[in-house]
Amino acid sequence: MLITIIPKLPMRDKAVTRKFYIEKLGFKDIGKIDFNEYLILHKDNIEIHFFEFKNLNPKENYGQIYIRINEVENLYEQLLDKNVKIHPFGKLQVKSWGQKEFSLLDPDNNLLTFGQSL
């Protein structure tokens, strides 16, 4: 039986990634162990892993995840209040597939889409 999925995204700089996800998106570190080239963060019921890829060209990065959430409008407003840049084509909107969603890019150009079922 499948019980969960944990995405693994590339990162160029662990400190930059950690700072963005913790300060801008409200994630927390998992435990107190520091893995040299790996980062594990969590928020609420989700966990995201990051692996070091120093030579990553952000313009060629197609990493992306879709995060289903409750109260998408609240998160959207919170991120705007923190001056988090929303993807130019990812403003909060209702999609034809029955989701209200928005998207943003992290420092390594990983696309994060947050959606709520209608």
C-alpha cells in the first residue's frame, strides 16, 4: 500500500534554499542532523527533500511539485505580505480542472504550485 510521496528537488546552495523555505514559506528543518549535501524540510503534513546540484543551471531546471492545501487564498495573501514573488503566469485563479491555485519559483527555479479543490 502506498502511503505518501516525498519530492526531491535540486538546490545549488543549501543555505539559500533553507533560508527561502524557512523565512518565506514557513518550513522547518527536520531534526538536528545536518546532512552535508542534502536538506530535509517540512511544514504541516508535507516534507520536501533537496539534493545538492552545484552546477544546476536554473534556466534549465524543470523541477516542480504540486501541493494541495486548504485555504489557498490565505496562503497566497501571506506570501504577498512577505514579498514572495508569485510566478508571472501563476497568479491565484480558478482552473478548469476544479482547482484554485497559484505558483511560485524557488531560488533554483523549482516550480511550486499550491492548489485547493473547489
